[in-house]
Amino acid sequence: MRIGEIAALVGVSTRTVRYYHHVGLLPEPPRRPNGYREYELRDAVVLARIRRLAELGLSLEELRDALADDAGKELREVLLDLDADLAREQEAIAERRRRLAALLDRADLRPGWVVPSDAADVLRDLHAKGSRFADVDRELLMLMNLMADPADQDRVLALMRPLTEPDRLAQGHALYRRLDALSGAGADDPRVPALAAELAAHLPDEMARALAGRLPGDQRWLETLSGELSPAQAEVFRLMVTELKERA
């Protein structure tokens, strides 16, 4: 098989095949006297396995480890591993379809509400209408729910529910108003440290521990968030994350 034929057989582009050669995942077959590389069935199987493992979310290093394990196996064993990859991919697709079906069953489905109905109800209760920061916070909580594995989504929801208790909900809405008041303020605003401390204290212990483990400490993530907030609001959030990590 030529490179175009193996690419078409596996369902990738020739550019992808060359990239896998470049990063050392797919060995390059020797060139024939006519100058063309000739691929064999095992090359196609390895390429298909790389594609499936990549679609399952394995990193480049994890792909290398998996393929190193395959190197000493018979072709039948590699085919069985590929079949197992396909089975896992089918399970993942089936789970995504179940979650999609749950969304389609919602009577009040609207753009932006892309979480299961029980989580959407909690997010709706937490949201303070008219608050810009509440909008951002709702999107963060929505992302936290969506990024959780299906098995963990109930736990994520349980972490959010204490915030809907009347006293804590009123306190949360008051904190949103104070954050909104920082719109346009600089990171050195004197209101920032106290508000960050109160926000951290507002979160239940279990949710604080979960957030401390999920929110990265590097600046890239905070810089991305800063595009949605004023410098003062972003600084509140940064100090809150620092405090949560110390508390955890």
C-alpha cells in the first residue's frame, strides 16, 4: 500500500500519517527501488490503533507506551487490542448519546443550558439575575459539571446543593453584588483581599477541597478567565483559589 491508500483505509489524512512518522509513533517503512514507501497490513493495524487511542484521549507519551507494549505482540493480539479500543469508544459514544437524550427530553431546553435537568435546576437557583459575575460563575459551575465523568456528576451536584440553602443563597447573591461593584476596578483595589477571603469562606469545606484540586495554579488558566472579568474581579478569584488550596 502507498501512503494515500493506508491513510484512506484507516480514515486519516496523509498529513496525519506523516505526523505520526515525525513523532515516532508509526515506524516508516523502507523505500522501494522506485522511491515509494510500501505499507503492509500491520502498518495499517498500528495506524488504526494510534487513531483509536488518540480519540480516547491518550497523550503522546501514553500513546508511545501503549505502542511499545504492542511491539512484541503477534498481529492477532494487536487486532484484539484494537477491538478493545473500539469497544471502549462505542461505550463512550453510547454514554454521550444517553446524556444528549436527557437534554433533548427537557421541556425548557434553551441555548446555554447544556447540563442535565437536576444540575440545571441547581444552577438556576444559584444564579442572581442581572449580575454579570453571576453569569460567569454559572458558566464555571456548568463547566465543572460537564467536565466531570458521568459517574462523578452526582457528586458535583451534591457539592453545589448546600449553596442553594436560603441563608447561604442570600449570602452568595450579596457577594455577587459586591463583585459586580468591582467592575472596572484595578487589581490593587483595597476591597479585593477581604472579598476574596469571604468568597473562600462562603464555600462548603467539601466543595472547597474539590475546587482546590480542580483549579490549576498556573497563570495561563487565570489569564483566560481574566478576559471575562475586570482586573479587580480576576484578582479576587486568584486570591480565592490560593486560599482554597491552603485550606485544602
